[in-house]
Amino acid sequence: MANSASNVAAGKPKVGGAVYRAPKGTTAPTDATTALGSAFKCLGYCSEDGMTQGLKRESNEVKAWGGQTVLTTQTSFGETFKVKLIEVLNVDVKKVVFGDSNVSGALATGITTVVNSKELPEGVWVVETVQNGAICRQVIPCGKVSEIGDITYKDSDPIGYDITISALPDSSGNASYEYTITDNSSSV
């Protein structure tokens, strides 16, 4: 098979939103195009750095007498997604960062955020990108915010929440799913 420049792609956010979260137990999508249910909340604009998907596999090498490697066994696997959410006035974004039960109200009437050590909940995450004319949907059926970067308040940069989502195994043992299809619409 020959090289094809049409298979080279950059990951741009889908128009209208790219990162969504729904409560744990919400039915996850199983394709690239079915509309998301109302439980999925759009987390708005993300920083220009986009999203980083990390796949980490660690292994152990078994050596025979004489030093030759004769077996490699996987000892751990993990998948993370890192993104910086910059719509800090969005209540759904605040709930992701501080916990659903720690954020109440609305911007028009006042938002109250409580910061404490309560564990953040698991949820269903969807990230939608457009890649050289194809729609790509990454689904994390069981993801949890496992890290939050420092929050910087500076007049020359937007405030943002730099989060790491750890993808946990679902009932089939899978951390995430990726669905990609050529886009034949003009809505991207």
C-alpha cells in the first residue's frame, strides 16, 4: 500500500464542543455520530494546547542464564487524557474540578464553590475531534479526574483548570474506545 497524505491528520475540536462528561452509569455512545444524550454536559473551550492522550505500559524482562531476554511480561497499563478547561465560569466545568456536590447556583444568581478533600466522582467522558475530514469520538466509559494542575490568575492569560482524566477499565476491561468515520456533512 502506498503512502497517503489523506491519512495524515491534525486533531481539531468539533464545532460546538469537544469535551463532554456525564454521570457514572450513563450509557456511553458506541459510534462516532450518534447524538449525545442530555446527561452529557459540554465543558466548553479548552486551551490551545488541545488534549494529550497518554498510554503507559510497563513491563518486566525475564532473563535466562547468560543474560539473554527470553520473556517480557506486562506489569501495568494505564491511560490518561490531559486537557486544560478554560471556561472557568461554566458551572459544569467547576463541578468537574471541585465535585458535583461542591458547586451550586448559576452565574446569573451566584455560584458557590466549596473546596475540600471529597473524592471526585467517576463519570463517562467523550472527546470529539475532526481529523482531516473525519469525525473521531473517543469514549471513556469510566473516567475520573485524578490530577488538577495549579490554577494561575494572571492578567495576560486565561484562568484554566488543567485536569488529568484517568481511564479506568469498564466491565469488558477496556479503558477507552475510539470511533472514527468520514464526515459527509458540513457541520464540523
